[in-house]
Amino acid sequence: MSTVNEFLNETGTFFLATADGSTPKCRPLGMHVCIDGMLLFGIGDFKEVYRQLKSNPKAEIVALKPDGHWLRYSGEAVFMEDEKYAAAALETSPYLKNIYNEQTGHKLMMFRLENACARVINVMGEGEAIEV
């Protein structure tokens, strides 16, 4: 898990792919934290991506480093109900408190990928599976 987290820390922005029915959807994200030995990602409860993952939890995260190495991390989204995870994530990214608060009514929903696999791939290579 630490290899995936370190890779995402280096890239800053990564992309989350989901499905909206039979239509693929992809968007940039940056929110991730490692808590209690789990790599967690944050999305808003008011966004389409949240509804998509609730409907079809299969997801893939892709991140790219400037040197051409990239990461593919896929699995099934499992949402964490304990609010301590969202609170911890908001502490690491305080600017998000302007979006996720009692006044807006928006909640930061945290999820992890279960039954996941990850590969680090050189731009011209087959890649190497990493343990998650």
C-alpha cells in the first residue's frame, strides 16, 4: 500500500475512472490519505462520481509521473462509514473545509479499493505488479 501512496504523493493529481451505466467517466482527483493501514480517497456526496460508485463500485485510478512511469490501481470502491476518516482527510487538506461543512451540507465521502491490484508501468514496458 505504501508504494501506491508514495506514487500518488509524487504525482499530486491522479485520475479516477468509473462507469455511468455503459458510459465510461474519468476525472482528476488529488484527495487521498493513508489511515489505519488503508489508502483512502475522498469525493463529495453531491457529485456524480459518488452516485456512480454507489451504483457500480468498480473503479480504476491512474497516475503519471513526469519520467513516464505510470500507475494503474483498480478494484471495488468500499465506502467508509466512520466519520473519523473524513475528518482526518480534511485536516490534511484544510481548503476542502470550505466545500465540506455544515453550512454547505456537503459531506466528504471516503472510500478504499477492495480486491485491488496495482501495477507500475514504464512508458514502453509491460509493468510490474506491486503488492497492495
